[in-house]
Amino acid sequence: MGTSKVFVSGNEAAAIGVKLARAHVISAYPITPQTVVVERLSEMVEAGELKAEFIHVESEHSAMSAAMGASAVGARAFTATSSQGLLYMAECLHYASGGRFPIVMMNANRSLALPWSIYGDQRDSLSLLDSGWLQVYVEDAQESLDMMIQAYAIAEHKEVLTPVMVNLDGFVLTHTYELVEVPRQEDVDEFLPPFDTENKLDFENPKNMCFSSSPSDNMEFKYQQHKAALKASEVIKKVDQSYREKFGRGYGGLVDGYRCDDAEIILITLGSITGTCRVVVDELRSQGKKVGVLKIRFMRPFPEKEILDITRGAKVIGVLEKDISFGYEGTVYTNVNSALIKSGRIIKSYNFIAGLGGRDISREDIKYMYEYLEQAASGAEKECVKFINLGVDTDGE
């Protein structure tokens, strides 16, 4: 199988993935740190490398509206955004998922105002978990490229027909350059066939789309939408396995566990910080400590069964996230704890809030988290929600 290698940023890798997926319509409104994605796609369209309509819109709300219009006539649609832009299109996110339009969107994770910040955390996308979109968080540029292709295969599956949000950590991933393997267009075409759906406007087979409903039938539509998101779990696994067989790379489906088989202490992560956690795990393993790291790839559908399976032997778990639901805890932590309690599992769990507004999460910070969990496993009383590298003592010790 012929491939090429390029040295690109996460943003550029995502754009290459969209080109290989042969998106028909790109609705573009730039916002830092997403801008490079739509810039590169505009260059590809201008150069004739990608046969697509590139639409300049006046806002993020319009970007998603245009993507819905394209999808409604059976076109493969793409857009990208970040932070306040994602929130601005929030109304349309619910329209897109409720209309069962399999749009793929790249979101460059970035902190939300106020205070104003262009740097990265994951509060933007996690605040929209209930929008009906599937959400995947990638770790590096290679996964960014590959997931653009996989996302269309998942979204367009006849049992799913649900839009997918591919999340890249702002700057840490979007603007970091890496060596990326680019598959041949012919091979991608074999893996991802042309988009074909009955859920479209058709003069020969007219139907009512994006309609209103009454209380007597609205709940049935929402139930179907929910079941489709649940069915996506198996589709995601099958698509990832097929991708591995075709291109030699796979990502484990919904989650990716590292050295968790015999781990007594497991740290759960999202996105690019996972790589640093693996380095720390290797270091602690060399000291005889039974530690592991579990990367959640998809927050929707939530990998409940996979988390329970991988953490079954752990004495304590921690959840590291760049998010906080003010006045309570991190959103990822809430979801993980829900999975544990429903299963009847009694296990100590702790939440580490870090990286808000782009603050660095160092190897020393991660070592501290494992030490914190180790002390908790030995019976020490510990605060359940801990802000890391804050500059003040949140334990009150």
C-alpha cells in the first residue's frame, strides 16, 4: 500500500483528512485556533485538489446552517469552529442532530470567556455533550487525519445518521507539527464510499424534513435519536477495526487503555495529555508501581462498558480533565462516576481539574496525581475534587 509522509500541524492533518474524505461542501468561518483548517481547505479547493463548494459565511451560526442545507440534499458537509464560535452555533447543533444530518465538524478546544482567552481547555465541547452529536477527542495529528475519514464512515452509517464532532486540543495539538502518514486517495475511496442517504430532499421522492411535532409524537423522535447514538458504539468499533485492517492503524474504538491489565491505580484522560501520562506511567512502572492510563476517545456515545472492564482490578481511579462544571465537579468525572455507581462498583475516585485557560500540565503534575491516588488507595483522606497547579493549596492542609 502506497502512502506518503508529511510534516504538518494537527490543523493541517485534519484538513488533509477532509480532502481525502472528499467533502462536497465546506462552510467556513475562521476562529483561533481553528483558522488553519479552513485556510488549507480553501487552498485545496482553489488549486483543484478538492472538488468542493467552499462557502464563506458571516458567522458560526451560518456555518452550521449551511452545512445542514448541504447535508439535506445528500452532500457530504464539513465545518470547523472553536470556543465562543461553538457556543454561537449551539442552537444549530441541536437542529443538525435532530434532523439526522451526518455532518462532520472539527472543534479546536479552547477556553471560554470570561476572562477572554485564546488558549486551550475542553470546556467548550464538554458543555455541549447533550446536543445530540457524537464527540471524539484525538491525541495527535495522525489521529486527527484518520478520524476525519472515520468520522464520515460513522456518521453516515444507516443505523447512526448522527453528526460527529472531532475535538483537537487548541494549540497543543492544532499548532504542533508532527510527521503524519497520508494514505492514498484510492485506498480512502475504497474504505469510504460516496455518501448515499434516503434522508434528503428529493423531487422524485418528496418528504417532509425538519418539521414541527406535537407532544404525542416528539418523544418518539428523541428516542430514535438516542437509540442511534447508542448503536454508534458498535459502529465505531467496526469502523476502527476496518480502518486498522485497511491502513495498519487503529485506535481501540471508544477507549484506549495503556498498561491497565494489572493496574491498581488508573488515571483517566481525554486528548493530547494522554501521551505525557504514558511517559509518567512508564517511569512509575520502572519503580514497581502498578499504574495505568485510560484514554476516553468518545464522550458520546459514552464508553460505560469499556471503562468498567478496564478498571475492574483497580483500587482507585482518577479523572484528569480540562473542564469544570462550576459548583460541583468535572463533567468527565460525573460521567465516569455514573458508570461506576450503576454497576454497583465501590471504588475510590478522584477528580483532577487542570489545564484551564491553557495552563501547562507537566510530568511533575501528573506524578503528583498518581501519588495522590496512591495515598488515597492506602486509606488517606483526600479531597475528591482537586485543582492542580493552581498556585494555592486547595486541600486546606
